[in-house]
Amino acid sequence: MPSVGDFEQLILLALTRLGSEAYGVSIRREIEARTGRTISTGALYTALNRLETRGFVTSRLGEPTPIRGGKRKRIYGLRPAGEEILARTYESYRQMSAGLGVRLRSQKSS
């Protein structure tokens, strides 16, 4: 059964939140805004490429825009396999963390 690492999970979650018009900068901003982590562009694109190779993500070139000097953005989306692995991972975390809220809050205040 395939699995994905923490950073890849964050990317899949960002793609889910952003929808069908997600691109590198918007993905990076989403992750940074929600996690407080600084994401390097190189690490992001390496992980996106890996996720695409594994069949979890798809990409296509968007239309050229004058704002980008005629350059095209690479648009990313979640494939069914990506949705499935994200749902499975999310459910695993949910089951493992059930009932731990009180204990984790008490550890935080210690």
C-alpha cells in the first residue's frame, strides 16, 4: 500500500483547499500560511514532480498571461489516487488521535 510523507501530505491538503487552479506559488503560500513553515520553491517542485510521477497529482500548462510576461503557469490538481491516499492518511490520523485532545492540551501547558 503506497504512502506519502508529511510534506507531500501538506501539498495534497493544499491542492484540496485550492481546487483546480492551484499553481506553485499559491500552493507554497497556502502551506506557509497554515503551518508557519517556510517552504523552498525547489523542495515544493521536487515533491510535486514526485507526486505526479506516482500518479497522485496531475499538471498542465495554463494560458499565458501579460502579467507573467507571456509565461504560462503550471497548474496542479489532485488525481483520484491522490484523493484516496489523502483520505486514508487523514482517517489514520483521526483514528490514532481520537481521545488524545485533553492529554495533548495538558502537555502543551506543562
